[in-house]
Amino acid sequence: MSNLKLVFAPQFKLNPYQAQLAENLKKLGLSTQGTNRLDLSVLNLFPDKEHGILHLHWLSTFFIRKELWTSLFVLIRLFIRVLVLKVSGVKIVWTVHNIKDHENPYPKLDNLCNFLAAKLADAIIVHCKIAKQEVIETFGLNRHVHKVFVVPHGNYVGCYENKVDRLEARRYLNIDDSKVVFLFLGKIRPYKGVLELIEAFKQIDGETGQLVIAGKPFNDEMKSLIQEKMAESDRIQLVPTFIPEEEIQVYMNACDVVVFPYRNILTSGAIVLAMSFAKACIAPRMGCIGELLDDKGSFVYNLESQDGLVNAIENAIAQKDDLPQMGMHNLKLAQELGWPEIAKQTLGVYEWCLERET
């Protein structure tokens, strides 16, 4: 496969996902290149079109603009260029990280984009069996199920520094060591359910639990809503800013449980991150979560249950002595998601595309 030319689009550097995949593909003899532009100059990246793979990831970054009609024009132009690549012999692979872009201001355009990608792709990668079925049903691929491949999301073990111990991390955040600390970490977006998490946490009796919300709010309105809802509780701490990579270990090691109160999700790299830091988790049973987490390491609740999240938090407090062991169980599960195997399976998808007659 040394003559295979692989291009990731877009190139995303805010988390180690693509870097880990590229590094482990390189160990298999395949070099990668990233691009954040999909104009006709991309053709020059593929000297041998018959041995080229364009691997698409988060597509909305390519076409979302301030105006609807501008976004539509850019979207159409984008797929004309993808079609040109495909006709020239380049194979198109698309990893579906989510069925829809949760912050896309133009949901119909987002649906059109994903529909076109699903139809044009020679192969589609998803991260679990449930996601495969959802992609097939959503994009009408019942006659093309053969081109949808399940390749798990790789772990983040060793991707971030992990030298700060629990006591040091808690001193840094000014948290009492006797507390059972629940953490929400990451950009605060509406679909992630942070407002619902605050409401649930305020229903918990006693002073044992403490909630830390660390991440940049989606906008000023979201920040104000969070501050308003947490104003009456001294057990909720908000750090409303982007958490740099080197500080992730502080928040992870200071907490006992990482909470994912998602209202809508398909794949969550954040859950894999928490597992990689040996943390117990709280999350709804939806999307790929049910295939990632189990009852030995997590408190998985039914999203339709009115008290599901509250009960999960209460159960975690009641089982506080078991939380370290639950976290270690999650770490073992994460270690099974090693990047060498992920890269091997991904390479298998590329080879399938090249061997398949168009």
C-alpha cells in the first residue's frame, strides 16, 4: 500500500483522534496528509488517482457561512468537487461521527450534505453497530449496507499528560477531599444537557456531592442561563473557559465521576476520554454509549425516565467506595480500543474500496 495516497478532510487538531489514526496507519506503511480546503487544487494531492483515498470527517466546517444562500452555494460547489475527485478515480470514505451537526444553523442543508456524502461515499465508517443501523435507515442505504463498516473509536490512553494525583488536583481546584466530585468537561453546547444536569444535581440531598462544570459556553446566553440556574447552590462550580490540553488531567483526576447528560448523541469521544482516565461515568443509554459503557463501570440511565439522571447521581454517591474500581474497569475497556487495531481495520476499509469495482 506504499503507493496509496490518503488525505484527511478536514484536518482537525483539537483532539488526538486523527493524529492517533494517522500515526498508526504510518506504522502500517501508509502516510497521510490533511487539508482544510476542498477546492480543485486537491486533485494535485493525488498523483495516481486510482490509488487515492479522500477520507472525509466533519463536513459542516466546509460549507457553513453566515448567510443561508452562501452556505447552499458553497455546499453545492463542495460536492461538485467531491464528484470530480470520485469520477477521476479517487475513492471517497466518510466517517460519520454524528448524524447531524448539533449547532448547524441550517439543519436542512446539514441533512442535504450528509445525504449527498452517504450516496457518494465508496465506504462509510461508523463507530458502533447501533450507529451503522441508524446511518443505513437515515440515509436510505438498505441496498448498500455492504459499504457501511463498524470501526470502533480508539482510546486516548497516554494522549494527555496524567501526572497530577487526586490530592494535588483537588488543591488546585479548591475542592475538599471528602467530596464526591462529578465533572462535566468540554464545550458547553445545548444538546449536551448541562442545564438539565444542574437541575438534577440541585435535587440531590446532602452536602457530599459537588459538581464541577468546566468548559466554554456555546454563547453568552448559555453562560447566563447556567449562572442563573446554579446561583442558589454552593455545591456547583463553573469554570466558563476553554480548558487547555495540559489541564485536562487536573479536572479528570480531581473528580470521581464524569457526567454526560446528553440529550442527543451518536458517538462520544469524550466518554472514551473519561474511560482512558479510569473514571466511572454517568450517561444516557443512546447511540454508541450502550456499546461503550456497562453497569460494572458506569451508571447508564434511560433518557425517557424523568428521574433517570437524578437517580444515577444518587446511586453514584451511594456507591462512592466502588467508584475507583468502576473507573479501573472502564480503563480496561478503553485499553481494548487500541489504535493499532483501529488503524488495521481502517486500512482494511481502504483496501476494500480500492479492490471494489466502481
